[in-house]
Amino acid sequence: MAEIEDGSLAAGILLPASLEDGDDAGPPLSRQRQIVRRFCAHRLALAGLIVLIALILFAFIGEPLWHYKFNVFTSALAQPPSLAHPFGTNPAGYDLLAEVLQGTQRSLEISFFVAIAAGTVGSIWGAVAGLAGGITDMIMMRIADLVLIFPVLAIAAALANHFARQANSWFFLAVILAGLTWPYVARLVRGVVLALREREFVTAARSYGASGRYLVFRHLLPNAIGTVLVSTTIIVATSILAATALSFLGFGVQPPDVDLGSLVSQNQGAIFAQPWLFYFPGIFIVLIALSANFIGDGLRDAFDTTQSGARS
């Protein structure tokens, strides 16, 4: 009777632990659903994802719908924010909202290109180096280390200055930044692959004659996807800040095109007289960088508990 009163036994039948806790019994969640659930439980990460999606929609849908264009003069010169010009205008008569729309679009394009390119090259490089081992691994990682020792901004500024005409293109700037940041991903992925290459499923695949390409793309990279995603979200944040710094040095996106960094650079002298010209693009830079960092934190936490249970 004591056992029945305790609630652990009912009529001599042991209840499952899930029913004792009041949870519904059901099939276990898949790995993907577990990751999504843990990510959604991370409030800052979820908020960052919502903000980033909103910024993407704002830039790529708002820009063609807004009736002012970033490169077209208006009759309003140096006007503060108003109903007609929500972000105000600059002394030349350009609508700042139109410029911020275009600048956000360009900054997102640069950041996403750098993250995708650096993530792809770095993950493949690191996986191949970690799987190969020996002299191949040493040579490949010394090449990555050689790229890492150069200061990103100094090299990017020197290349942009040397190729002045191509530097007017945001794509050229993004290629430079991607070419200087992929080793960060490579080193992280290599560390994961070194831990995975002696696992049973990799050894079994090798015993069946699986090629290195098959091992990299079927077994190693899928199990390193958490590391890749986290590192690429961080690259989104760092690349937009790097592009902003290059704009301050005069080597970023060049007129007539604009990005958020060039808008901040152009209007830094008006921070006291016309502060809206400086703060609006600056706020969008901060929002993108913080959102990417929060998403990265959420992805790291979501994938963390599965690192020890690699997928075969």
C-alpha cells in the first residue's frame, strides 16, 4: 500500500519513467529535430535569427519598393527624419533610407559570400588535411598558418589598392576577405576530423575500399557540420566589420555604390551636426553583427551535445 500511495507502483505494475514524470510516451526525436528544438530554446539565438531574416527582407524587398533611389537626388537637403524621409537626407539631397536599404543589401551580400566561400574552402581543406595526416596534413596546415599570420585588413587594403579598378566591385572585396578567412574554418574542421577518422564507421568504410572523396563528403563533413555552421556565422559578423574598417580606410565599396561601412565613413564628420546620417547605418551594422553572433551561440549549443555521437 505504501508503494501505491507513493505513486511509483500501481496495482503492482511498474510505470515507465516518462509516465511517472507526466510526459507523453512517443518515439525519440530525430537528430535534426533535437538540434532545432535546442536552437529554438536559445532565446537570444532565436531573436537573432528573426532580426537577421527581418533585415534580409528589409534590404532585398524594401529597396525595390521604396520610391526613392539611393543614387537619385531629392529636393530636400540635409533634412532630419520625417514622414517623407524616415531616415532623413544628407547635404547632397540623397534619401538616407534608400541609401541604408542599398547599403544593407550590399553588406549582406558581402558577408554571406565571404561566409559561404570561406566555409566551403576551409571545411574541405581541413577535412582533407585531417583525413590524410602525415606530411600532407603538415604541408596543408602550414599553408593555412601562412595565410593566418598576415593581418587581414592590411593585406585586404594592399590588394584593393593594387587592383583599384576591380576594388570598385563589392564582389572583388568579398573574394579578398574570403581568401584571408578560410584558414579559421580549416583549423576547426581539421580538429573535428582528427577525432573522427579513427571512429568505427570511418574504419569500416576504409576497409570496404571507400575513396577519400567519399569519406570526406559522406562521413566527415556531415559530422563536422555543427563546427562549420558556427564558424561561418562568426565570419558573417567579422566580415561586415572588416568591410566597414576597409571603408574607413578608403578601400571598401566605392561610389557610386554604397554599403553600410561606406555610409558610416562618409558621414562620420556629421555625427554632431546631422547625427542621423551616422547612427542609422551604424545601427544596422551592429544589428547584423550581433544577430550573427547570437545565431552562432545558439548553433554551438544546439550541436554541442551531439559532438560525441557522430553520425555514421
